[in-house]
Amino acid sequence: GAVVSQHPSWVICKSGTSVKIECRSLDFQATTMFWYRQFPKQSLMLMATSNEGSKATYEQGVEKDKFLINHASLTLSTLTVTSAHPEDSSFYICSATRREQFFGPGTRLTVL
Amino acid sequence: KNQVEQSPQSLIILEGKNCTLQCNYTVSPFSNLRWYKQDTGRGPVSLTIMTFSENTKSNGRYTATLDADTKQSSLHITASQLSDSASYICVVSATTGTASKLTFGTGTRLQVTL
């Protein structure tokens, strides 16, 4: 149990386009989901905390208008990177909480 | 400021050998400490989780220790295998009321070679 999936696993897009990443808890309901970003050889950096049915809480320095988070149900949260630029290229990981955090497999975003 | 420091930053060992990874933390109020394994291009997978009262916990060839007094933890890998090559991340949780916040270490990159 406690499986978290992400889709897509990787995506390449042109600069200026928007990209949506989905995070699903497959076998449990998650009131809270988290979104992280990880640059090469660095650890995970929390971007935002997503609570079902309410607005996400963003960490300092993370632009909420650029990284749109929607947590429409107890099993799905989405992160949309709007007007993506090459510096947004990174590995994005979500996690869902059921007594502890379970991480998704990550999404590799490359912006050309 | 909550911090988690790991050492060494990277490590290369021969297959079959043992190794120990270190984690020092300054996180308050301490709730629990977890070790994760992260394969390249994948999300972290939990290996062990320890609360304040637990000194050691094993998961197969992985054994984690916790010294809450000195705020140190270690992860010992026995009889390493090529598949152990990954980053190992120490994560400490602080809980205030009903809210928990994780502080991540920068990880130790382990490479197991023939």
C-alpha cells in the first residue's frame, strides 16, 4: 500500500509553454500533498504544501502565480508550471501523507 | 534554523563490503528521523523511520541508529550490492501542533563497484 504515482515521468517543452504534472495517491486518500523540486546533486526543496479543497501554501521564494497547484480531490494534486523557462528545468517530486510522507517517482522537466 | 548534515558527500565501495553513512541534525522539536534511498531519476523510498525513543532499526541489510542526545544518526549497509548504488537521504521531522515539517539532508551518493 501507500503508492504515489506521477504523470508524466518526463516532459520536454518549449520555453513559454505551460506544463501540468499530476500526482496521485493510488491506494489511500491524502488530505495533504507536497511538491518538491530537486536540482542535480542537490536535495529535495519543498515548494508548496497542498491541502485538498483549499489554497496551497507556498514556501518563501516560490512564485505561486508561476507554479499553480490544484488539489481537487483526496487522491489528486496537480502542479502546473506556467510560461516555463529553461531555469525551471528540474526534477519535480510530489509526496502524499498517510501517517508519513510517501514520495512519487518524480517528473523530469526539461525546458528548451 | 533546522539543519541536517550528512557525511560523507559521496562514497565508493567494493561489492560485498560494509559502509556507514552519518547524519547530524539540529531540528526542533524533534519528531522522527527517516532514511531514504533515492535511485537516480526516481523518488525517495523509505528505508527506516525512528522516533525519539528508538535507538536502532533494521530493514534487511540496512540498520539505522539514532542517538537523540547527540543528535546523530547513522545508516549501516551490510554486504553491499551493486543495486545499493544510490543517494541516501536523512530526513528529520519537526512537529509543531498538528503540523509536521521535514528537513532534508543533502544526501550521500553511494557507488558500489565490482
